[in-house]
Amino acid sequence: MATMYGRLGRRNILQQLPRILCRHIHNSSRLHQFNKFISNLIRSGRLSEARALFDSMEHRNTVTWNSMISGYVHGREIVKARQLFDEMPQRDIVSWNLIVSGYFSCRGSRFVEEGRKLFELMPQRDCISWNTVISGYAKNGKMEQALKLFNAMPERNVVSSNAVISGFLLNGDVHSAVGFFKKMPERDSASLSALISGLVRNGELDMAAGILHKFRSEDDGKDDLVHAYNTLIAGYGQRGQLEEARLLFDETLDDRGGENKDQRRLRRNVVSWNSMMMSYVKAGDIVSARELFDRMAERDTCSWNTVISGYVQISNMDEASKLCREMPSPDVLSWNSIVSGFAHNGNLNLAKDFFEKMPHKNLISWNTMIAGYEKNEDYKGAIRLFSQMQLEGERPDKHTLSSVISVCTGLVDLYLGRQIHQLATKIVLPDSPINNSLITMYSRCGAIADACTVFNEIKLYKDVITWNAMIGGYASHGLAAEALELFKLMKTFKIHPTYITFISVLNACAHAGLVEEGRMQFKSMITDYGIEPRIEHFASLVDILGRQGQLKEAMDLINTMPFRPDKAVWGALLGACKVHNNVELALVAADALIRLEPESSAPYVLLYNMYANLGQWDDAESVRMLMEEKNVKKQAGYSWVD
DNA sequence: GTAGGGTTAG
């Protein structure tokens, strides 16, 4: 048939064939086009549109079904993939490989077991089937199983070995990976890249550089090394080691280099440029990044997106949006960067405009916009968008939930908070950073017991943020003993406290009136942990001294500390003056506070109440008049009497 | 349409 096509051309064939066959060819080429269209839609993440097309098709072949299954597998929708797999009239080996791969790419042993079961049920297996399961086990941290299958498979190829290398490195076993690589009978450029990228992920950049250079000097030169170079350039770039990145970039050769062995292997490509550009962006050197961008002979979407992200990072939104308009085909990433840039700039309206105008949104688009609302304290907007996203069929993930929990914290909405917590238990792994936001949310909402429950249910991994959240929760509830006890416990777990930990610890001391403990902790922070005291720590110390009536010491501290006192510092002093009826210093503190925040009524009210308590009604009245004169409005929640 | 390796957005 192919040769007939070639000789006669399509039209002649159609004229010579019986009509029914004609129709078949017509249909099959249409079918082929439909299939291509479906896979294009899936490639650009437009899964529901692909499904609509799939449903509307009159004729489907195995490829059609497989494409749709592959879409669901990539979209992590294993249930839908399985439904199609069960429904399809005929399954070939690709269908089986797809569904097995689908189960293995879902986390959780339930899925892994189902994938393995299907693998066992397969009518026949090829190398791809085995490799799918090997890498599936490796990705789920089951290297023993992966190796067992690797040894059991009837025929191996280099992909099988590469999957094992990646597996070792995914599980942090650098030593085995390097050993395995060295003993491999056959390696290709992907083997080297797998090793290099895994080493980078495990922070072994210099080891990676050593192996790369050794490979380059020893190997026969048929392999393309630029992949591995690119990984390492990006790795150094990510870590801010700009000099190392640049040295490697300079080792790669000009795009149109000659034809000798090394030049073929090291020819720089668009990803090399992008990685180097990204390194500059990460280092904050957007001028050099732009220079590279302008020098590039060929740019892809990622090049544009990288330079755009650079401008977003330095808040040059004019240039960022100009580039987004100029670029040939902005994708969802470009749009997301712009939305994120405006949101971080506090320009929520423009962020919203761009968000609404986006041709396609993905989960990150929604998360960016929701986080934008949250950061700009438009909590209602965030909640509105959160509901809208679910109505439009987008499933929230840990990033979404993290923002929405912060929204609950901002709104002090315990009811909503509990609902989101409920939702989170269905979506997110039990041990996750989400718990940190939950602890903060519950304690800010006054539900310290719930915060405590969340804290205690974290079994595997509590990071310093977890401890900070819980200690801070106790401190803000005045539970000083609990806060200090937890702080002690944290140190026995060898968790290094941060400046935030000490803010809570000092606050706890203040609440409990523990002057000596507070002083001791302040000193320990500096000498034992090398943490520079910030103004918040001084404010706490002023609070501690003040509460104990050591007002003169507090004032001395304010005068000698290396910061210009802010409203927290003066507020602490003023509060202490009120408790200890020190009018003289109260006037100093109130005066300073009024200078810092002329529109705030709090210092006036406090002074008024002080005078009133002392029976100095004339002075009280003059404070009230001064307030009227300065046109300061009393805010709700402040009392004229105690 | 299926297995391993590179860059960009939350």
C-alpha cells in the first residue's frame, strides 16, 4: 500500500479502489487525525476537552483509547483511567503498560499492589512492562522489589539499569548508585544524566562534577554530554554557586561548533542557555540574565519564561508584562509568573485581570491567585476563588490548602478552619507541612487543644516550624509553663531554635513574669545559638522588665538597644506604666507612640484611663480634648474606663 | 498511545 501511495498519489488510489475501501481509508485518516488531536490536547493539559472529543467520536481504535488512558494516567486520575481500561473492547500491550504505569505513579501501597497485580495478569510482557514496574517500585521507595524484578527480567536494556540508578538516588542511596553506574555493562547519555541529576538532588554537586569530567575524559565520545552538563549548571545555579555554573557553561561549546569529537558531545543547546540564565536570575543578577537572553540565537518558551521570572523577582512588572506580550506563544507558565508578580507587588487588581484573561489555567494558576489574595489579606476574595476553583473541577492540593488555612487564620474562622482541616485529611499525607499551618490556625482561633492534637499526631517529622508554631501557640495563650517545657523538649530532639522560637519563648516569660528566665533565654539565644537579637526580642524584654515594675531598666534598655524603638516596644512600656501607675514614663511612651501612629487612639485611651484611675480628672479631660483637637477617633474595642 | 535523564510558574 505504501508503495502504491508513493507511485500514484492519493487521489489516483481513491479512484481505483472500491468505494467501501475508499471510505475505510477516508475514515482511518480521519481517525488518525482525531487521535493526533486528542494527544495534542492531552499534551497541553486540556484533559476535559480531550475527553469531550473522545466521547463525541463515532469510531475509535485502540490508539484512541490508549491516548485517553495516557491522559488520565498523566493527570493522576487512575480511577478514570481504569474505567476506560475496563471498558475498552480490545487491549494491546500498550494499554496494559499504561494502566500499570498509572497505578505505580500514584503514591500509596494500595495502588502499588494493584499495579503489581495487573502486571501479573498481563497476557504478555515486553521490556517496557518490566521497566515500568521497576521504576514504579523505585519511585515508591521499594528498592528491594525493584532490584528483585531487575534480576528476574528475561531481557534487560539500558533503560532498566537507568531506572535502577534513578531509584537508588531517589531514595538517597548515593553510594549504591555510583557503584551500580560503574559496574554497568552499557551506558548511554541518559545513564550519566540520571546519575548527575540524582547526585545534584542529594546535594553532591562536586562529586557530580568529578564524575562528569572523568566520564568526559574517558568515554569514547559517542555520547551527548550536554544533558548532564545542563543538569549540573542548573544545580549549581539553584544553590547560588554562580561561579561553578559559569565555569561549566563555558565548557560547553558554541551552538554552531565544528565537527570534532568533543564539540559534537558538548554542543550547547537552548537548555544550557536557559540553565545559565536561571542561575543568574537566582543570584539576582537580572542584567547578566538579560544579556544572555539577548545573545541567544534560538529561544524557546522556557527562555522567555526564565527571563520574565527574573523581572518578576525584582518587581519590574512593566518589563515582565512587556516580554509576555512580545513572546511568540506565552504558555500557562508565563501567565502564572505575571499573575504572581502582580500579586506579590500588592497589585491585586492587575493580578486578577491577568488571571481572568488567561487562555488556560492550571492548578498552579489557581494556587497563585488564591495565595495572592491571602498575602494581600483579601480573605473573602481568597475564599470566593477557592469555591470557584472547585466548581470548575480543579482539585485543591497541599499548596491550595496551605493558603486557605492561612486565610482561616487571618479571618479567625474556626468553623471554616475545621472544614478545611477535614478536607486536608483526604488530600494530603498525614505528615506534611500543612500541619504547621493548622497548628497556627487553631491556636490563633483560640482552639489550643486542637492545635495540640495536631502537634501530637505528627509522628514522623516535626521541623523547626512545627515546634515554633506550637510554642508560639502556648505563649500567646499565656501558657508559659507549657511553652517553656516544649522548648526544652525541642532541644532534646536536637532541633535548632530560630529567632522566631525565641520571640515565643520570651513572650512566654513575659506572660509568666519570669524576669530571670527571660534574661537568661535572651543571653542564651545570643551566646549558645548565635542568633542576633531583633527588635521583637527587645520588645519582649521590655515587656518582661516592665511587668515586674523594673521600668527604669526597661527604659534604659530602650535607650541602649541597637534599634529605633517601634510601636511594640513603646506599647510594652506603656502597658507596664499603666499597671505600675508610672505617669511620667507613660507620657514618654505615649508621646512616642503618637508620633509613630498619629491616627491611633490607643495611647490616648490608655493615658486617659491612667489619669482617671488616679483620680486626676483634669488631666484625663485634657487628654480627651487633645484627642479631639488632633481629630483622633476612638476605635471600637478600647474602653474609657478599666 | 507505554519505561530512564535537562531549564521556567504556586
